[in-house]
Amino acid sequence: MRTLISFSFLKITSTDSTADSLEGCLDCLLQALAQNNVETSEKIQKSGVLQVFASLLTPQSSCTAKVANIIAEVARNEFMRNPCVDAGLIPPLVQLLNCKDQEVLLQTGRALGNICYDSHEGRNAVDHAGGAHIVVDHLRSLCSKTDPASEKLLTVFCGMLMNYSNENDTLQSQLINMGVIPTLVKLLGIHCQNAALTEMCLVAFGNLAELESSKEQFAYTNIAEELVKLFKEQIEHDKKEMIFEVLAPLAENDVIKLQLVEAGLVECLLEIVQKTVDSDKEDDIAELKTASDLMVLLLLGDESMQKLFEGGKGSVFQRVLSWIPSNSHQLQLAGALAIANFARNDGNCIHMVDNGIVQKLMDLLDRHVEDGNVTVQHAALSALRNLAIPVVNKAKMLSAGVAEAVLKFLRSEMPPVQFKLLGTLRMLIDAQAEAAEQLGKNVKLVERLVEWCEAKDHAGVMGESNRLLSALIRHSKSKDVIRTIVQSGGIKHLVTMATSEHVIMQNEALVALALIAALELVTAEKDLENAQLVQILHRLLSDDRSAPEIKYNSMVLICALIGSEPLQKEVQSMAFLEVISKLRSHENKTVAQQASLTEQRLAVES
């Protein structure tokens, strides 16, 4: 065989070889490649015959399809792709895409697809030669043809575009702008019985669906309907997994979420959950996770969520509720996340609290107190936090024991759980004086909050801890709460919070500090002084960027602080009158009026 290959190279490179002898040589090479592709490809590279192939790739030649086939075979090897580009094979191959011969088109598509596979140089060369545009045009013109030869060609062209654009945002955007998405969706609908072509379409969708611009195009097609129809026909795990991989990125788009719900995807997902929930097979466990995760994702869209909620009477909502007491951690997680997603408007929240969902979530949390599943804890706390937002739910949830259930997780060292725990308590005590006082006198809670106020590695936990400290004071207006916070070292954190970049947090801190100064100034005096509150207030009032409400509450606080002798001395030493007199002409009338009152008060005290 080695002698034959050498002879073939000589024949191909000789100028006087006849068409018949050339064809025989090409057959010999194809046979050698079939027997040992890597070794034969290495010899082809060393022989210099690749450069000769460029001149043989002409529409007129009877050998063209075989030459393209040889290139396709050698380009299966990574080490041959760049040499194919360097030999100048891409321009003549792209030109062959304009011919009518199906075998030439098939082998050319294979050759280009293989050269593009994981090859930056190959993709660039095809892009530069305009190959993608011609292939997209072929897909459009062949789309409706269902004969075997056309379907084979469509499969190869889809594969070529997939290799051309895989993990390359620029080339994917190019294909999207060429309008490839509607064509691929149409292909899927017409050729859904052709497994190879369907698979190629799904991989192409998976490639393109990650881009935001693609989702907008997909939303204008019937992709949801086609994918759900295809999904219902699948039995094999691998095929379902392929469809899932397309559905997940597409379902991030709210329009497509609703389309998928209307196409009946939810019913398919619920059926999968039912079939796989008690199985310990690896494939079934994976399918259960994917189906329940996708279900939660569909509920992130406002319209799709409301459609499935159906006023709390929907069968889907009821099925999801049944996941919470399940023994499967995955279903517990999905159930709690689904409730959190359903709890995105007051009406839904009120209905769910009135119908006993809180007890189900507390029971779930109880199962995860000791060495529990962190993701389930986080999800259940997220659901309770959302449910606690409507005013009418707060007292009901407090009397049901939600605060006590949440406090069991104070020992948690997991920042996501800490964050949701804090948010849930803050929502619960909003305008609930009695609950705020009860929690504010809980020394363990307050000490933990003060500790978390220093969690610099976790900005969310630190911010929520500060906000809850402030909320305990603002909603309880209790001297006992203030004393507990002072004794636990919380004052300095409230003063620091007044310098936050978030106006809402600044404001909450200033209101809490004003209450401290009004109710327990003597107790807090030393801590306020050490935290340099007066200097901070001077800075806030002097800063033109400070919001009107910040200026107003800073002046209210100044008036309260001058009841303390050491703090009054600080105020007098910092020329506050000069700053405040300028604020009398502030465009905000409330600020201007408070400036006048503060100026009078400071003048009297001085």
C-alpha cells in the first residue's frame, strides 16, 4: 500500500496524468485514508500534494467530489486543518458551493465543516471567502425537500454552520443576522422524523440560543411548539437531554416562556417528575433535576407564572405544592423556589398565606435545621421573605411562628442563608412594633447582627444586617431595644451605615440614630462620639450631592444630639451654623424649613 500511495502522489503531481489515472490515484488515497487516516494524512501533508488539490477543485472536473472527499477526510485530524487553510483550499471549496452537483456539494460541505472544527484559522478563511452566506441560502432553498439526498445535504450544511460558529459570538451573530434561525426552525418542523437532521438542528439551536439577539428572533418563530412536540416523542434520555439544553437558554426569554407554557411544556415536565421521583437511576435523577429546574425557570416570567397560578386553583400550582413535603431534596428545592416565584405579587402572596403555605415551608425548614441542605434552606427562606411583603400577611406570619422558625438558622455560617434570613426578618417586622421589640431585645440575635455588620467579604449580608439593626429601632421605638443594641456594640455600624452609597440605607440609619438620640441619648452618647457621628453629619450637610431627605434627617439628628454636652461641644466646634444657613435657600421647601428651625435651635444653644 505504501508503494501505491507514493505512486499516487507522483501521478497527482505530474502534469501529464490523464483523468482516468488521476481518478485511480484519488481512489487509492481514499482507500488508504479509510485504513489509516492519521498516517496517510501525515504523508499527504509531507508530500506537498495539498497545494495541488487547490487546482483540482474545479466544477468542470469529474474528480472534484473525490478531491473534496479526501480534504474532508484529512481535515478530521486537528493537525491537518491549518495546512488545508495554508494550502489555499478554502477559496476554491467555497466557490464549489455554487455548483449544482449534489455529491460535490455534500463533500464540499463536509470538507469546510471539518476544516472549521475548533479551528480559528479555518473559520476566518471561510468567513473571508463568504462561505456561510452561500450555505444559509442552500438551507433556505432545500428546506422543504424531503428526499434522502436533500436531507443528507441539509444535515451536512447544518453541521458545517455549527462547526463554523461554535462558541464564537461574532460568527453566531453573523448567522443570526443572515436570518438562519427561522430557516432552522422550519427545518426542524418539516424533518422531525429524520433523526440525524433533527439532532444537527438541536445542536445548532444550542449554539445560537445563548445569544440575547437570537432569543428575540426565536420568539418570532414557532420554536416552542416544535420543541415541545419533539420532546413528547422522545423516549431516550440523551435525546431529551439535547432538547433540554436548547429549552433552558430559550426559556430565559419571557415571551418564549409563555409560548412554552402555552405549547404544553409544563405538562411534560410534571410527567417526567412523576416518573423519575422515586428512581435511583443516574439518568432519572438527572432528568428530575433538569425538569424541575426548568419548571422553576418558566415561573420567572410574570405572564407565564400568572397563567400557571390560575388564582391559586391551577393544577400546576397544586402539583408544585406537593413537591415541598417530598423526600427528594431536588423537589423540595424546586417546590420552594416555585413558591418564591409565585409570590411575586401581593394577590398571590395573600392567597397562599391564607391557604396554609406558610406551615408547609416552616415544616420544610424544620427538616433542614441540623446539617440541612443549604440550597433548600435558602429557597424556603426566599419564599417566606416574598410572602411577608404584603402588609396583611405580616401579622399572620408572625402569629404562625415564622420569626421563631427563621431564628433557628442564626447559627448558619452560609452567607446565602444568612442573607435571606435577615431579609425575611426585616420584612416581617416592617410596621410591626411588638415583633420588632421582641426581636430587638433578643441579645443572641442582636449580637449576631453586630457580628455580620463586619462581614466585609459578604456585602449583601453586611448591608442586610445594618438594615435589620436600623429596622428594629425604627419599628419598635423601644428604649429596651436601643439599650440592647448599644450594649452589643451596634451603634458604630449604624453611624457607618449613614455614609452608605445607597440613599435608602443612609436614610434608615439617620432615622434610627435620631430615635436613639431622642430616647436614649445618655446611654448611646459615648458610642456616638467614638463613631464620629457629628463629623459625618457635617460632611453630609456640606455635600451638594446629598439627597434632600438626607439633609433633612441630618438636621433633625443634630437638633437631638445637642441635648448631650460632649456632642453639643462637637457641634459648636464645627461651624454647623454656616453650613445650615446656606440650606435655608434650598430648593426643597422641607429642607429649607428644617434649616431655619435648626439654625434657631443652634443659635439658642450657643
